[in-house]
Amino acid sequence: MSFSTVSALSPLDGRYAAKLSTLRPLMSEQGYMHRRVQVEVAWFIALSDCGFAEFKPLTGGARKYLLGLVSNFSEADAVAIKQIEKTTNHDVKAVEYWIKSKFEARPELLAASEFVHFACTSEDINNTSHALQIQAAREKVMLPAIDGLIATLRDMAGKFAGVSMLSRTHGQTASPTTVGKELANVAVRLAKARGQIAGVQLLGKMNGAVGNYNAHMAAWPDFDWEGFSRKVVETPAPLGLGLSFQPYSIQIEPHDYMAELFDAVARANTILVDFSRDIWGYVSLGYFKQRLKPGEIGSSTMPHKVNPIDFENAEGNLGLANAVLRHLSEKLPISRWQRDLTDSTVLRNIGVAFGYATLAYASLATGLGKLELNEEALAQDLDRSWEVLAEPIQTVMRRFGVQGAYEQLKEVTRGKTVTAEALHGLIRSLEIPQEEKDRLLAMTPASYIGKAAELARRA
């Protein structure tokens, strides 16, 4: 069977392939090979500048050619490396051999070819490559998508800041809020989570087989290999990697920063699961309508249906993303002694976690773009819920020392259908200043929103 989107095992490369076109070049195996070539080239060029008699500084033309191997890396190059791997049965060695094969027509590079992958263990290349993949995915795909959601939520929070809405605590009618304030709550939570994602330092180590520079010092014992490694890791691309230096490791970088990052992404996703469910509920209550898309069908048998599918898809994909992210964060920091291989296959699924999250962010963006506020339904719901004014009435009563204020309102309202007339009758009978009575009499469920509008506009 030839591979196509309909024969793909994973929906990320099948049904949803077109929606992940920005992530795929970064987190695919081709993206992984690309970063491995980048790391090997950066290390090789840096070695040439160390002052070793055996490896003279490379000429400008050689440097340009090497950097071109990185900037021009293509799918054909990735396929060529995979062909070499069929013989080596070792993916990093295949990258090394591919780079060396590019030296054959260049005597200067051919003479220095043994300095490709010099003193490196495979994990020196792999851990930095994964960090570079994550760096690119975070900056180019994940954060922009989250930023787009935050911007939309803030815009909607401001637009609907003064639109009153009945709250529901425990599913029961509660003190009113505004639509904008509820959206602002999510925007603020998500912005904080976004900051935590962006704030995680991405680490890289290049210190040999067990983290002690053993092979390096065997070759040149008096050279500052730790300082050199730090320089390669921290120097911005293309001559370095632009990561943060990890000074202590076993054979593998400990992956604690990955766990921190994946936990941060999972927290953001959990906020969005909460939001997806709430919007789903508000659509069900009629607070929001959804713009119709020509030709779209909500049910195969019920023609009237317009389902909140974008929020349902988001919830499902966020759950899948978090399932993988949590396994990654729990498993990756654990390695038996100085190295086992259980992390290797797991690390290849970072793109899966990011893929499902990216799908969810796109679904939410689409869903939010379809929403239309149904102010009539909001107003009707509020007008049926005069019992929520029991709170301000009893609070004012307590201010003026009316004994048993809470109990009086409980007797009048709990479990009963409360009308404006009944509440107004109670207010007129209270022994409180007339101006306070007038203020309470003028209050409606729609006007009892506290600082909600102000808070919404401030988010």
C-alpha cells in the first residue's frame, strides 16, 4: 500500500495532516535529522577554531559550504541519511557518514573529516537536536497559537465586558457576572501559563559518553573542553546552538527541563479544557449561537442541529496531548545508571503531543470565530432569576444590624420561585434608611454585577 493521508496510521499524518503543516517540518524525523546536521556542523566549525595544529581554521568558503548543508537541508537529504542507516543500523552514525560524504569533492574538508563527530557520544548530538526542535516548535508554532487565543479572549472580554450573565455555581443560579469577565478569567489564566511555557530554559550538554569529557581530554588534556562545550551550546546559531548549557549529566541530558516544559504546556491545556467545557455549556444554554457554514451538517438525521464541534474537538485533542505530555514528563527524567534507551523512543513522540495540542488550539480559534452572543437569551435567563438578589439584600440588612438577615432571605427564597414583587415587598418592610431601600428596589439581576465590567476591561 502506498502511503497517503487516508492510509496513515496516525490522524496527525492522516485526517489532520493539512492542519499541521507548520509543525511537521520541525518535529518530524526529517526535522530531527536536520537539527543533528546543524549540531554536527556547529561542533566541527568550532573545533577548527580551537588552535589545534592538527585542525587548522577553516576557510570562509568551507564554512559557507558547511552552513549551507544546514540551511539547504531537504527531504531528499533526509532520505539519503535513511538509506545509510539501513547499513549502519545507527541513526547518528548515518548522519556523520552523510556529512562526510559531502566532503568528497572538497580536499580541505576531506582532510579534516575525522573531526566530524569528534569526541562526541550520540547523545551529545541527540539531546541538543531535541532541544533545537523544541525551541523551534515553541517559538514558531505553540506560543503564536496560544498568543492568538489570548488576544481573541482579551478582545472578546472587552467587547462583552458589560453584558450581564447569570452565574452558575454547583450548576445552580448564583450572583451575576458578565460575559466579558468570564472570558477575562480565562485570558489571564492562559497568559500566566503562557509565560511559564516561554520561561523554561532549553538545555544542551556536549560532554561525552558519561558527562566527564573523557575522550576529549584523552586527545588534548590541557584544553578547556568544558568552556569550549559551553561556547558551542550557548553561542547563537548558526555558529552555535543558542541553548542554555547543562554542566552536569550522565550520558544523557537529565531531561528535567523537558518535564518542566511539558508540565507547563499541560497546565495551559488543562485551562483550555476547562474553557472548552464551559463554552460548550453556554452554547447549550443558548448564551451563544454559532455562525452557520454553508453545506455543513450537524447530524445525519436531525437537520436542525448546529453542534459545538470545535470545542468538542479541542477538548478531545487537549486530552490526548496531555496524556502524552504527562508520560513524557514522568518518564524522561528517569534513566538507569548512566544510560538506558527507554528515553529514545519516547522522545520521538514530542511531536505527537505538540501536534494534538496544536490541533486543539486551532479548533478553539475556529470555534471562537464562529460564536455570536445571544443577548436576548442572557437577559431572559437573568429576568427569571430574581432569587440571586437575596445576597445583596441580606448583606445590606446586616450592614444596618437587622437580626437574622440571612435566615429571613433564606426563608423567602430557598427552593422557591422568587418574583421581583416578593423581593420588593420584603425590601419595603425593612427597617433600613429609605435611600438604601430605593437603591435595592432599583437593583435587577442584570445590574447586580459588582466590578465585573471593570475587571473584564482590565484583563
